Amino acid sequence: MSIEYRDVKEFTARDLEELFLSVEWSSGKYPDKLVTAMKNSDRVYSAWDGDRLVGLINALSDGIMNVYFHYLLVRPDYQSRGIGKALVMKMLDVYKDYARKALIAYKDEAGFYESCGFKVSEHSLAMFITYLTT
């Protein structure tokens, strides 16, 4: 396996749809919106196995103090190979001088993010208004 990491924001709707649906995220049902979301992101790193998109992380930022990592996903058949951690580390390096780096993790994934340096907040919790189920 030779994974190539790319710093790009241009994706086909099909590539994004396949990646998001591979992890059963309902946002994969909206591939055209995902294309726009990636273009509008501050930064996107992706992982490729040849011409196959196998992982992705994106960041939303105010440009100086705060960054939010919204998506991190890796195809199930590529998980546990260090791809997710490599994507997170690339983002943390880009935003190393920012005061706040935030994300929302599913409970069963919190341990992974803690291994990347994130901590569960004792003072706040995530709140949503959404039509997405995952």
C-alpha cells in the first residue's frame, strides 16, 4: 500500500459519495453539497491509493485563532493503517499556532482523538440542529 496525501479541495461528487457512504455517513447522500463543502473549507487533506480516495479531513477556520475539524473519515478497508492519524497530524501542523482546535467525536472514537492530543471538555458539550443522522 502506497498512500499519497494531497492538499486539494477539488473532488468529484462520485469520489466523495463513495467515501462517505463507505463509512455509512448520511452526508454521502448529498455528494454535490459535499463538493461545495470541500471547496469552501479552509483546508482539506485527502489520502489516495492510486486514483481511489480512501480518506479525508477538512478544516473550517476563522484564519487566526480557531479551527474546527469537521470531517475525518477513512474507508473501512483502510482503517487501522495510520491514515487517519496521518491526516490529523497534517492538520495539527498547519494550525499549530491556533489557540483553539476543536472537533466533535462520536463516543466510540474519542480514544482515537485523545491519542492525537485532543481532550474531552469538562465545561462544554456539542449541540446541533441537523437533518443528518450520522
